[in-house]
Amino acid sequence: MTLRRCFSSTGDRPARGRLRSPSLWALLLAVLAAVIVACAPTEGDDGLFDPVATTNDDFQPVRYVPVGNNPVSMAITGVGSDLLVAVVNNLAEPALLPDGSLNPSGTVTILQGDGAGGFTELGSIVTDVFPSQAFWAALNGAIVDDLVLIHGGSQIISVYLDAGTAPVPTAPTWSVLTGGAIAQASLVDVDGVGGANDLVFTVPAGSNLSAWVDLNADPSLAGVLVSSADVAGLSRFVAADFNGGGLDLAIAYPGGDDVRIFSGDGTGAFTFNNAIDVVDNPAFISGGDFGLGGAGSTDLAVTLTTSEDGTDDVRVLQDNGDLTFTLATTRTVLEGAGRTFPLDVVGTQDFALVHRREKAVTFFRNGTLASTRLTTTRDPFDVVAGDVSSDGNVDLIVGESDDRALGVFLGDGTGGFTRTQIGFLHQVVSPRLVDVGPATPLDLLLLQPNEDRLGVLLNAN
């Protein structure tokens, strides 16, 4: 039967616009209903949505948890029913209200896991100026339920004690003005007391390298907020113990074409020790035990951009254990070398380099630094690693600027990967692997800024 015959047996015009057969009406309505069901997300009894197209069967259908407007990042601690997630929601630039007060432009939604993939909202923190980063810490006891917020553009650090316990505090316990926009902040153990309850941060505009020693201490007290002098041009850094004597820093200096090592004195102050010439513009730096030296060492991966020959490099520096480093290897990419991501999983620490304009990720294996180049569909922006297929091998989750898909690269243990994909209806950012429950394999959390929600994908293995 042709479409024309459905309308009229005497000509090309429809007979008064009506279909001849009621059964055909029913057929067309059934087809239309099937298309609507196939093209739209379905809502289950729990009010959560099912997934869309995927070529990966390691994860179960996605569930969604509503959070604040425009979630951009999150901090995670714990597992199962002890899991706490702080979702940073960036509303807008601050604006003055008619009474002269600031319109709140950021919130942090605090969620607690139930051990079965569900979450309960404990409360929300409202801030006058949007936060850019969050850390969970144990500041007033052994329980990691205190929250540190970095308000990057607004030059503020704030501390909320007991933020992981309802009722969530509405005002910070402590806050401090940094004198300039914060380039990087790291939660560390500066003084060897109380674990990682101190904060080191850099403020390039003020040539300011500072430490907040004991985030549960009043920053106005002597010895709590400590600054180091003569650190003009500082950028990103790695905080680690490079000589067995306490926390030190390796800081990338793009203007000086080198990486500078600062030794810590255990009080929050740092003193310049030596400089490592890396030839050209160190834009990104990360650290980890890449298997080059002794156990527990912290090697460095430094990304160089706009080199003299028109290419970008990544240089790997071996930690010698005495505040000095030896060049282990240089790898060249065509252009657009981005961040390096240390990947601590399956007993060793590998790392990955994203190529921002080449649609690729290079995976470097521990020890030999043998590399595998992985092709992505769009420019990659984030990499996380874990054994998602429960076979004992490193697998990679890659966020791509396509923003409606995550690349899932399943590792074979020898440096080879098979690419699959998880597709979504809307933008996805900040993928994280964590044990949500109820089983032990790693599950996947992600954010969808356009839909104001957290996505939860339980591991199907």
C-alpha cells in the first residue's frame, strides 16, 4: 500500500482529509506513541530518569538527584552510607540588591548516600560570592565532615565545621581574605600535626604563597596564616615531601621557563632551594609516584606549551629524594597539550595527558612510561581512572567537550584500551568514580549543569 492510497482511491487529493481505515489510525497512533517513548527519557517510580544511548554495559541506568542551579564541581568523601558529596553550584556574578546588599550568587548542596545509590539532601550553604572549589576535611575530630570552600575570583577562603551533619551550618566558622584571586589551593599536612588539615594556596597577582596552618584555628592568631616572600610569578604547584623532611613545593614558573623547588620548614613558610630548567613555558604540573625512583617518591609531569619549534612537550622529572630532579623523558605532541592527571589505581600510579586540540589522550604506564595514544570524539577536558569492569586492569573515563557523552576506555592490562561510550541527553561535567553501593565495584557520579542535577550510575559488574 502506498501513502497516496491511504488518502483516496480516486486521485491524489485526500478524501475530505480523512483516513479511510480506523485500523490505520490506530496503527499510526501506536507508531507515534512508540517514537515518543523512545525519544524521551522515562520517569520511574523513584522520580529518577533512565539513560539514553550507550555502547557501554558496565553501568546500570542513570538516576538523577536534583541540586542547586548550575552545578560545576563537587567534593566527595567516604563510601556507601558514609558517602558525602558537596556539589558546588555557580549561579552568577554577584549583583547588588535594591537595599545595597549582595545577591547570593553561589550555593553548595550537601548530599549523603544511603548505600544503595540514593541520596538525601542534608542542606545547602548559600554564599554571597560563588565558590570555585571545595574540600572535605577532618578539622575538629576524626570524622571527615568539615568543608573548606575556595572562592577563587572573590579572594575568600571559608571553613564550615560539621557541614556533613544536619543541620548544615549557614555561616562559616572562619573565613579569610587572600588579597587576590586564588590560582590553586591544596589540602595538605604542613606541620605534621593532625593530618591533612592545612591549606597551601597561591595568589599570582600579589606574588603570594601562603599557608593556613590548622584550618580549625582562628586565622587572625599568630602563626596560623603564614606567607612566604619573594615568590613573584608563581603559578600551579605540587605539594609533597621531596627529601623526607616535611612538606615541600614544586612550583611552575611560566615566565621563568623553569620549575622551582621550595623547602618547607614545618610552620607553613617555604624557602627557595633550586630551579629546574624545563626550557619553555611550564603551563601545568602534577606529581605522583610514577615508578621512576624509590618507593614513595613524587615524580613530576610538566606540560610545556608554545615551545620554540611550534610543538608542545610533556617532561617527566624523576624525584631524587634530596630536593633535586633528573629529566626522565620528554614526549612531544603536535599542539594543545593540556593538563596531566595522575591515576592512582590497581596498586600503581600511572598518568594521562589530555591533548586539548588534537582530540586525544595519552596514557603513560608506571615505571617504563610506555605510552598509548587514545582517540576521543571531541577535545578531552577531564580524566578519571578505576577498575570499572572488575578485571583488575586500569580503565579510563574521559570527559569530552562534546558534553553529551563520556568516553569509557576499558584497559587490557598491557596498555591497550577499547573505547565505548555513555551517551546523555544533556551536558555532563565532572565525572567521578566512587563506591556508592551496594556492591564494591566503582560507580560513576557526574553533574549536568543545564539540568541542575547529579547523575548516579551504579556499576553493573
